[in-house]
Amino acid sequence: MAATIALAAAVMVGVSGCTFSANIATQKDYDPSDGVGTTIEQVSVRNVMLIGESNDELNLVMTVANNSDEQQTLSVQWEAGGTRETETVTLEPLGLTRVGGPDDEQSIIVTGTGATMGGLHPIFFTYGDAEGSEILVPVLDGSLPEYELFVPSAIER
């Protein structure tokens, strides 16, 4: 009887031993889209992309969640021709704000960056007294059907 239990335990350890040290993929943070994201205290910036037909004009596309019960003003900054450009987005309390889509109330057109299509470009986000976060944002063209409505020429201003 003891030999059977020992054999069963040895087989169980041998069969499942590799999972004891394996990283569990569902516990790793990742961006499940073409865009990237960051969290700054109670504000989550998600699925950020720059989309354009050329690097002259790029539409900043993103969704922002304000998880606080106060209105916030998100500052978006980028380098253009040696100077720092800033645009702001008003975030309603406990709400989602979408920027850059054809039906969204606000669009931010990023110009003068010299960004490379298919590359990454730094964009800085902050609000209030928060430290802020700079992320490398993918620069995409509108050649894919899911992005053609996001190029600056398709956005009504």
C-alpha cells in the first residue's frame, strides 16, 4: 500500500513538476491591442495610437478612464520642432473619455514630430499633481480597414 502511494506521488510530481516553476501567462500585464497604455494614479490611459497617412499629421487615438470621483484635466505632451506641445482632455468623474475617433467629441492632431510610420513615438501624460508617465506610442498608417476612419483627413474638425 505504501509503495503504491509513493509511486502515485512520484508520478504526480513528475507529470506536473514543470508547472511549479512556469510563469502563468494570465498574470502578466500586456496591451491586448495595437495600442499601448499607462496608469497614472486614478487615471488609466488605454489603447493609445498615432494614426496618419504621413508623419506630418497624426491623430492621437485613445480611451481614458477617470477612476476618481472628481473631474480631471489630462495633459498630453509631445516634442515638435524642439518645443513641447500640450493639449488637454477633460475627464468626467468615474467615466470613460474616447479621443480621436470619428464620433468622438475631441481629437488631438499631433504635428511636427518627425515620427516614423511603423515606429514608436514618445507621448507624455499627466494630470493634477500626479507624476505623469511617458510611453512609446505606435505610429500606424490608415492602410488597414479598421484604422482608415482614424486618419486625420477622415476626422471632422
